[in-house]
Amino acid sequence: MVATCAPRDAVLALLAPPTAVHPGAGERALAEAGRSAELVALHRASGQHRRALELLQRLATSAAASTSGTHADTPTFGAADTVAYLRAMRPTDPLLTLEFSRWVLRAAPGEATLRLFTAAVGHLLRTSALERC
């Protein structure tokens, strides 16, 4: 099975948009293989941003997930991964950005996180950032 033995770069290339991988089948195979980074990429390619962000949050806040994995080269995840994801998608769904930036602002209240709100991302994000904290 590709998901269990292929190098990460090869799997990520298959999952790049537009992907022909069925989201349900791909999710099952990648989850069983412990391929978290690839699972995030599948959700992103499928437009399932909420699922990708939920997974990133779960991985970042779980001590077990950040220290071990079922695949030898499983990456660790942190708030910076969620910030990068949100910065890449923010024009498409500002409310989702607000929702998932809340835990990031608490976990990593640094300059990179605050740039989510100081960049030109629209009136909604600038005026609502402090209300969400």
C-alpha cells in the first residue's frame, strides 16, 4: 500500500490538488498508517479545511502525538503549522480562521501568530480578533 511504505514526498505529490484520491478511502488508509501530515494534505486537497484544522489542533495539543508516531518519520506538529495553514487559506473563510486562531493565540502569542490579524485580511478579522480571545 502506498500510504504505508512510500516516502512522504511521494505521497504528498499524489495528494496535491487536484487529487484523484477519494477522501474517505484515503483518510482510512492514511490514518491506519499513522501518516498525519499526509492526512492534513488530503483534507486540504479535498477542501475539507475544518477537518484539517481540527487534526492539526489535536496533533499540536496532544503530548503523545508530538512525541511519537506510528511511522518512522512522523513529524511533530505545533501552533506554527496551524498558523501556516490559516495564512494560506484565510481569504477563503475568515470565520474559520477566527475559530482556529483562538487556541493558537493562547498557545503561541508571538509575532507570527499575530500576523494573522495584522495583515490585510479584511475588516472581519481585524475587528473580531480580540473578541475571540
